[in-house]
Amino acid sequence: MAGRIPQDFIDDLIDRADIVEVIGSRVQLKKAGREYKSPCPFHNEKTPSFTVSPQKGFYHCFGCGAHGTALGFLIEFDRLEFPEAVEELAQLVGMTVPREEADTGQRAPTAPVYDALAEAARCYQQALKSEPSAIEYLKERGLSGEVVRDFGIGYAPGGWDFLLRQFPDSENARQHLLAAGLIAKRDSGGYYDRFRERIVFPIRDGRGRVVAFGGRVLGAGEPKYLNSPETALFHKGRELYGLYEARQADRQIDSIIVVEGYMDVVSLAGRGVRNAVGTLGTATTPDHLKRLFRATREVTFCFDGDRAGRDAAWRALQTSLSEMRDGRQINFLFLPDGEDPDSLVSRDGAEGFAAAMRGRLTMSDYLFRELEGQVDTGTMDGRAALAALARPLIERVPEGFFKALLTERLAERVGLERDRLAQLVGELPSNRRRPEYRGRRSGRISGRPTLVRLAIEIILNHPSTMADTELPERLATIEQKGIPLLIELADIARRKPDITPAGLLERFRGRPECPHLEALLAADSTINEVSEVGTQLSDCLQRIIQSDTERRLAELVAKADDSSLTPDEREELRRLTGG
């Protein structure tokens, strides 16, 4: 379903949703005073540190720092994209998600491009039905009609204008096709189809919309594979071929296998392995990993056994290190030289591929195998070299159990005391107090709170306070960090007097301010009594203004001593001093 979800609907959805009911349907919660507690579902622990506050509509784990709203929980726990989480939460509370194209009522600028891509996919699928050679090729590759249908596989006929002829003969239509990467300009003028005489694989985004295509030539032509160019809708470094189809086959994916080509993905799917995705011929990126770990907790990279495959695996490992939060697992599967997933599963079936999967390496095993292969660990110099090679890689890993275990394993390999080695890779020695484990963003707020932060905290925790609080106009003239955010929060809370803390937080999803607001909401409130909130906020706002006035007065007095005041500044100084 296309269109933007109205913000007012999201506000209402968060207000109606019972976060205890949402989380309690997935995690066993126990009442603990005004809150609910349980062991954290995002990391292993024995003592419950996961709390849910129905008053705030917010959950927080004091162990790993995970926190968020009911929507955020669905995104993390059910591994959903934001629109899917909204749909899921709306279904739970009996609401229907409305859509709007834009504030102006006009269609979004990209809508015609999506339409062109969807129509092109339909045209290619129709063309496949009347091309015996393409159908025979797919059958020979072991693809059933079901897999061809599920993946929307089609065929681009020969000639230079098959697709062009399927669309209106207008410059407007050609511009949409050009923006979609489906046609290209001729040097001599005019346009031609990008895909010709190829099996065509639609590439879908998380919402199932076609954003690009990949094409495999029939026969021995070059290039063997051809991708759509980068467009406003398609970025190779973000999309994963087959991820949408994998999630359609199983909403709760236990693990995902990352392969390199379209045929690898669909050949595996044809033999019942429906959890494979492809990286579209590009190296694994942090964006790829973020999308993968939104869908699952375990990822296995499957590479060819040749030199290119080994190089690609090492690059994937280096990219993955910074994403290795606790609870995540990455493995590496190396196929025999000359084999790829397509050839292996075509010959040995799903059972043969499953047997190969049993030989996969964990990230730590692969890391140390590669590093130890470069040195002689039988010598002191070799062990020192191993430590030097491993150190910059381990330093990339976020703080947590995985980093600690990697450090311990390296200590065993090089014969150093763990505490001494920990210092070298950026950890504190074990006989000193370690930082709180932060597998995710921590809710800890450090330092003495500023007046601005205190005001933001009050509004965030108690939005209804703004119904009886006037925001001084003078506040908008103060140039101080956090003031624009304070004003925006106050304005939202004043316009939406019934908004909850969670609803207020959701207004900032995806914005740079969101992690800071989450941390403030997760932290223990500095407000002890709700009855004090309005008084504290008004007092805080007045103190912000007074502090800025004193700062400005000191600035003007210093300038007056240097006789460098402008006429306007002299008038301002007179006004501030009451002269």
C-alpha cells in the first residue's frame, strides 16, 4: 500500500496501544511497583533488568541499554520495517492504517517512477510466457513455476525498443523510464532498452516495491549479469536481492544466508532454501548488515572457494566487526574451489547444501584462522605480530561480551595476561570497574544536567504540563544548544495536549535528536512529584532566560570597558541595567 502514514494517526496509535500488552504477548512480564520487569529479550541475563513503563509507554534494559516505544519493540523484536510495525500495531488495537501521498494532496514525485518499474516487471513477466528458450533455461536451472512467480522473474526480449513500445509514446513516459534506469540515451539521440535478451530479476525493497532489475544473459553473451544503474530509488549498497521474498516465506527468519548472485538465491529457493539473499554484485556494506540484523540474529556469508571469494569474505568480516552487538552471530561458509551455491545445490540438492553449511566457521574462528595463517605463533615475534594484526580489528567491535571473549581468545594465543592485553585493545583491566555493558544504546546520562536539558526532560516525561505553561517569547532569541529542540517539543506538546511521552518520542524517529531523547526518557527522572512538574518547568524556563540575560550583560559590560559598544549595544546595556 503506497503513501505516507499521517503523523496524527501514529500519535493516536501510540496513545491507544498498551505497551505492556504488546510486549507481554512476546515476553513474560511481572508487575514490579508501577512498572513491569522481565529478563531482557535482547541479551542473555539471569537477573531481570528489562523494565516496561506503562505511564511513559516506554521500555528500557539497564543491562544492554535497549529501549524504545511499542513501535520500537516490534521493529526490534519482530524484526519489522517501520511501516510493517505500524501495520502490526494497528492490527493489534483494531485500527486501519490510512495513507496520504503528500501534504499537498499531489502524488509523490517518485510515484510515477515506481509505477514505471511495476509496469516493466509486468511486461517482462508476460514476455517470459511467450519465450520458449527462456522457459526452458529456467527449467534446466531447476526453477519451478512457484519460484518464478514468487520472485517475479521475467524475460526482456531482443531488439532495442521492446519496453519503450509498452509505454505511451510521450516524453513524460520516457523520462519516468529513464529515471527508473530502464532505458538509456543514445549518443545520436533517442533512447533504447537497457535490458535485452535476458532473464530479468526484479529487485524489491522492504515494502515489496520493485526498485530495480538484474538481468542474466541467455547463452554466452557479455556481460553475463547486468544490473540497473543507481537511481533515486535504488542503491546497491542498501538493497539485498531476495530479502523481501525471504520474509514473505517466513516472518520469523532464524538465519539468513548471504550469497553473491541472483541465480544463487533463486536456485536455493527452488530447492527449498528460502532464506538466502544476494548482495547485487557489490561488497557487503554497513547498510546491508543493518537490514540483515533487522530481519534475523544470525547471518552466514557463503562465498566461492576461489581467491575472489576469499577476498570478498575478508572484506565482509572487516565490515561486520562494528555491527557485532551481543546476541548477533556471523558465520562464513567457503565452498570448494570452482563451486558456487547454484552449482552445489543443483547437483547435491538441499541436503547437500545443508551438509556444507555444517562446515561453516564462526566469525571468531575465521578471524583467527586468517590472522594466524600470516604469522608463526611458535615464536615470540610471531605472537607479537598476531597481537598487532588483531588489535585494530578487535577495537572495531562494540563493547560487550563478544569483544571481551575475542580479547580473551587473543590473550590465550599470544600468551599475555588478559588484563594487560585488554589495555592494549581499549578495555579496562578486570580488577577495575568496567563500563556498563552496552550491547545497544545506553540510557545513561552523564554530567550535571543543564537547565535546557532539564526543561526538555520535564516536557518529554510530562507533555501535558505544556497545557498550563506559557513558553516565553524571549526563549526563541537565545542562541544555546538544545533551545530549538526545547521549543519544538513544547510546541508539539501544546498542540497535542493528550500526547504521551512515547508519542512525543515517535515524532523524532529517524532524526539525530532521537537517541538523546530516548536516553533522557530511559534515565531516572529528576522530578519526584508530578505536582511539582509545572512549577519546576516554569522556574526552569525563567532561569534559562535569566542566565542568558546575565551572560549578555557580562558581554556588553566587557565591551563597554573597551569602549567598543555600538549605539544599539549601548541602548541594550542601558535597558538591561535599568538605566
